[in-house]
Amino acid sequence: METNGQNRIKQLYNESSRQILATLIRLLGDFDLAEECMHESFAVALKQWPEQGIPENPVAWLISTGRFKGIDQLRRKGRIIASENLDADISITTSVNLNDQQIRDDQLRLIFTCCHPSLSVEAQLALTLREVCGLTTEEIAQAFISKPATIAQRIVRAKNKIQKNNIPYEIPEAAQINERLRVVLQVIYLVFNEGYTSSTDTSHDQYHLTDVAVRLARKVVDLLPAAEAKGLLALMLLQDSRKRARVDENGDLVTLENQDRSQWNSLQIAEGCSLTLEALSQEEFGTYTLQAAIAAVHAEAPSSETTDWCQIEGLYEVLLRHEPSPVIELNYGVATAMCKGYEIGLEKIEAILARGELQNYRYAHAAKADLLRRLGKKKEAARSYRRALELTLQKKEKRYLEKRIAELSSNEKN
């Protein structure tokens, strides 16, 4: 039977191990040594706490124990000569209460280090999921449909680059914070999309990467409540709120228009809408916040028919000015179609495709096909659906497109 001490240690590991790791990385200056010493400190706790009792400040105790073990290792290897990290003026002991703000800053330092722009996007993703979120290399590999050895090598190379290039383990200065935060948020959203776009394929559920991304975004908002951090968290909550309605009982894809909105997560929607309003009220909100505002309009509509498409069109127009891109322009065209008429929207989408920018983008052809279908142009619609099908890899999307093509063919015969 587990003792109270053992239960508390398990709880602390689940809730605080990444915080402890972040502080040990700062104190020891080495990712791998810090992780090794963190695990050793928990092992010591498992031996001592059931007999001696739980310390008054268990997190400080674990950090202190890990720190001293790290110093011992460095001394044995002759690596300590004069270390600024280890001779810091802040002495952590079992009787000193560790400053909460210091731990929070250490977490933020770790996030910014893992998402440093000098690392490749692939390295940022792998390192963030491993060091900040605590996923194993096997979990990360399965999430990105890769080999564990490949992920492990990617993480090792990233750590070596951080050490070799003396990438600072620090919170950026005020002048750099917005640009560096942009990279952090981009990594979080990539993690979310990796899970969200594959969540309709049960063969690889991406280890619930959407949940991991939401937790990570919450941490960033808690540590640094910038407008775009709130906007990204709001956007992910609003998108994720629909996950139960995205597939039917047969496991087939259900479009937003046909989803059972009673299955949407009302708590996530309420939180997402609240965060969106907070972000919009702050200065320097950007594309994530605007996308969250669009998602909020969809989420608050009781049905597809009552969706305020003209408001969505207006938001896309603002978003397009913030971030000109053919994909946003495509979404703007769809919103125009729903607000002002299918023909007007179709003209916009055909103009984008004529420029050649989205010729290999399946959603552009699917959007065109949908508007042609609504206009009763069945042959043209089937042709565009087939092009979208050629570009689609996801099984459920394939089945959805095949079903649409079959429906159009059946209607033609009748």
C-alpha cells in the first residue's frame, strides 16, 4: 500500500517536475545533467519522505537535492572551476522558501530556449515537447509519425547547438519579447494542428497533442499574459470545443455546417470567448486573436443558419490586412460567398486558383466544389471534388469527398 509520502511524490512529479527541471537547467547549465539529477532527487525523496516526513517546501527540497547531486557530479568530472550558475547568490536549501517568481521565470526561460529561432522548427517542436511538456521520445515519434531514433537525434543535436552556440538561457529583453514570443506561439500552434488535423484518424491520435498544446499555451499565458498568447489559447479552445462533433457514429467526417452543436464543449467555448474579448481589449493583438474572434462567431451561433457570416467576412478582411496570404484570402472568399452570394464568393476563389498559388491545396478545390454544388453545377463540382481527392491523404477526408462525388453522380442519373 502506498504511503502519503509516496502519493505526494507522485503528485509532485506530475504537477511540478517540469518546473523543477527548468530551475535545475538554470542552476547546472546542462539539459541532460539537470534531468538526471531531477530523477535522482525524486528517488531520494521516495526513500526519505515516507520515514522522515514531507518537507515544508517540497519543491525547494527537490531542487536543492538535485542541485547538490549535480554539483557532486561536476566536481567528480573536474568540470567545476568557476561557474556563475553554481556560485549564484541565491542559495537553495531545504529550509529556504524558493521564490515562486523565480520558478516561473525559469519555466519561461526554458520555453524561450527550446523555441530559439536559431533552431530548426523540427528541433523546436521536439525539444519543447520533450523538455517543457515531458513527453518521451517514443510519444513524440508516434505523434509525428517518425522513428524514436530520429526524434532522439533531433533532440541531441538541438541541445548540442544550444551549448555550442552559447544560446542564452534567458527571458528576452523587452525589445525582443514580441518577436521571440511569436516563435513560441508558432511552435505551440504547430503542436496543436499536428493533433487537430489528425484527430479524425483514430489510427494515430497523436497522443492528444491538442491537449498538450492547450496546456502549454495556458502556461505561457500564466507566465506572460500578452494579447496574442491569450488569442492563441482562445483559438485552440474554440477549435477543440468541436472535436466530439467532428465525426459521426461511423467515424466519418462531419462538416461544421452539419455538426450537432449540442456536442460542442460549452465550457471551452465560454472560456475561449472570454479570452478573445480580453485579447481584443489589449494593444498589439494580432492574427491569432482575429482567428479566435472568427471562431467565436461560429461557436456562439446556435445553428449554421444563424451564423453571422457578414461579421465573419469583415473579420477576415481585417485578418487579410494583418497577414496577407492566399489561404486567408481563400477563407475570406468562402465567407463572402456565405454573406453576399455563392457566385461572388466563387469568383474570388477561382481568381486565387487562377494565380496558381493554391493549385495543390486540397481545401481550395474542395471550397470551389462546395460552392459549385450549392449553385447546382454538378459536373463542375464533381471535377473539383476529384481534384481535392487527388490531393488528400487523410482517410476520413477521402471518404467524405468520395461520398460527395457519389451523391453528385447519383443526382445526375436521377
